[in-house]
Amino acid sequence: MDSEYSLDAAAFADCTNEATEIAAGSGIYYLDLVAGETNGDIIAVIVKTSTTGAKTTAMVFYTTAQTFDDLDTIVDAEVVKTAAIKG
């Protein structure tokens, strides 16, 4: 196995950990990422294997620094603006 990550479209780098199969022969894996491997707005992860016939899937995660409270404040402001327009 070769687990790699990329932050914000930078070059791929080796993950601290490698993917681990959940149950022997299941073909389903998990990967523990450390904090520094997830500190970006766009996180790309790929796990490669030399197993014949195995398919490689790229995973891309889009993160946000906004909290639900921040978003609630924005939505509330838009509701007020909309109500003012409606009269």
C-alpha cells in the first residue's frame, strides 16, 4: 500500500500512516490521517496498491473554516434583507 495526500493542490506526499484493511479479504480500508495532513481547504487522498486488478480511487474533501454559528449569522442577515425588500 502507498497512501498519499495533497493539501490545496500541492504535490502529493506520503501519509504518516498506511491504509489498513477493515476485515481480512474485504477489500475495504480505512486510513488514519494526522492533523497536519488535513489542514487545508482542499484535501486529496489516494491509496495505491500493486495488487493485480485493484482499482485506485482518488478522494477529494473540501473543508471550511466557518462554523454553523457563522453560517447562521449570515443566513439571519439575508432573511432581514429579504424581509425589507418584501416590505
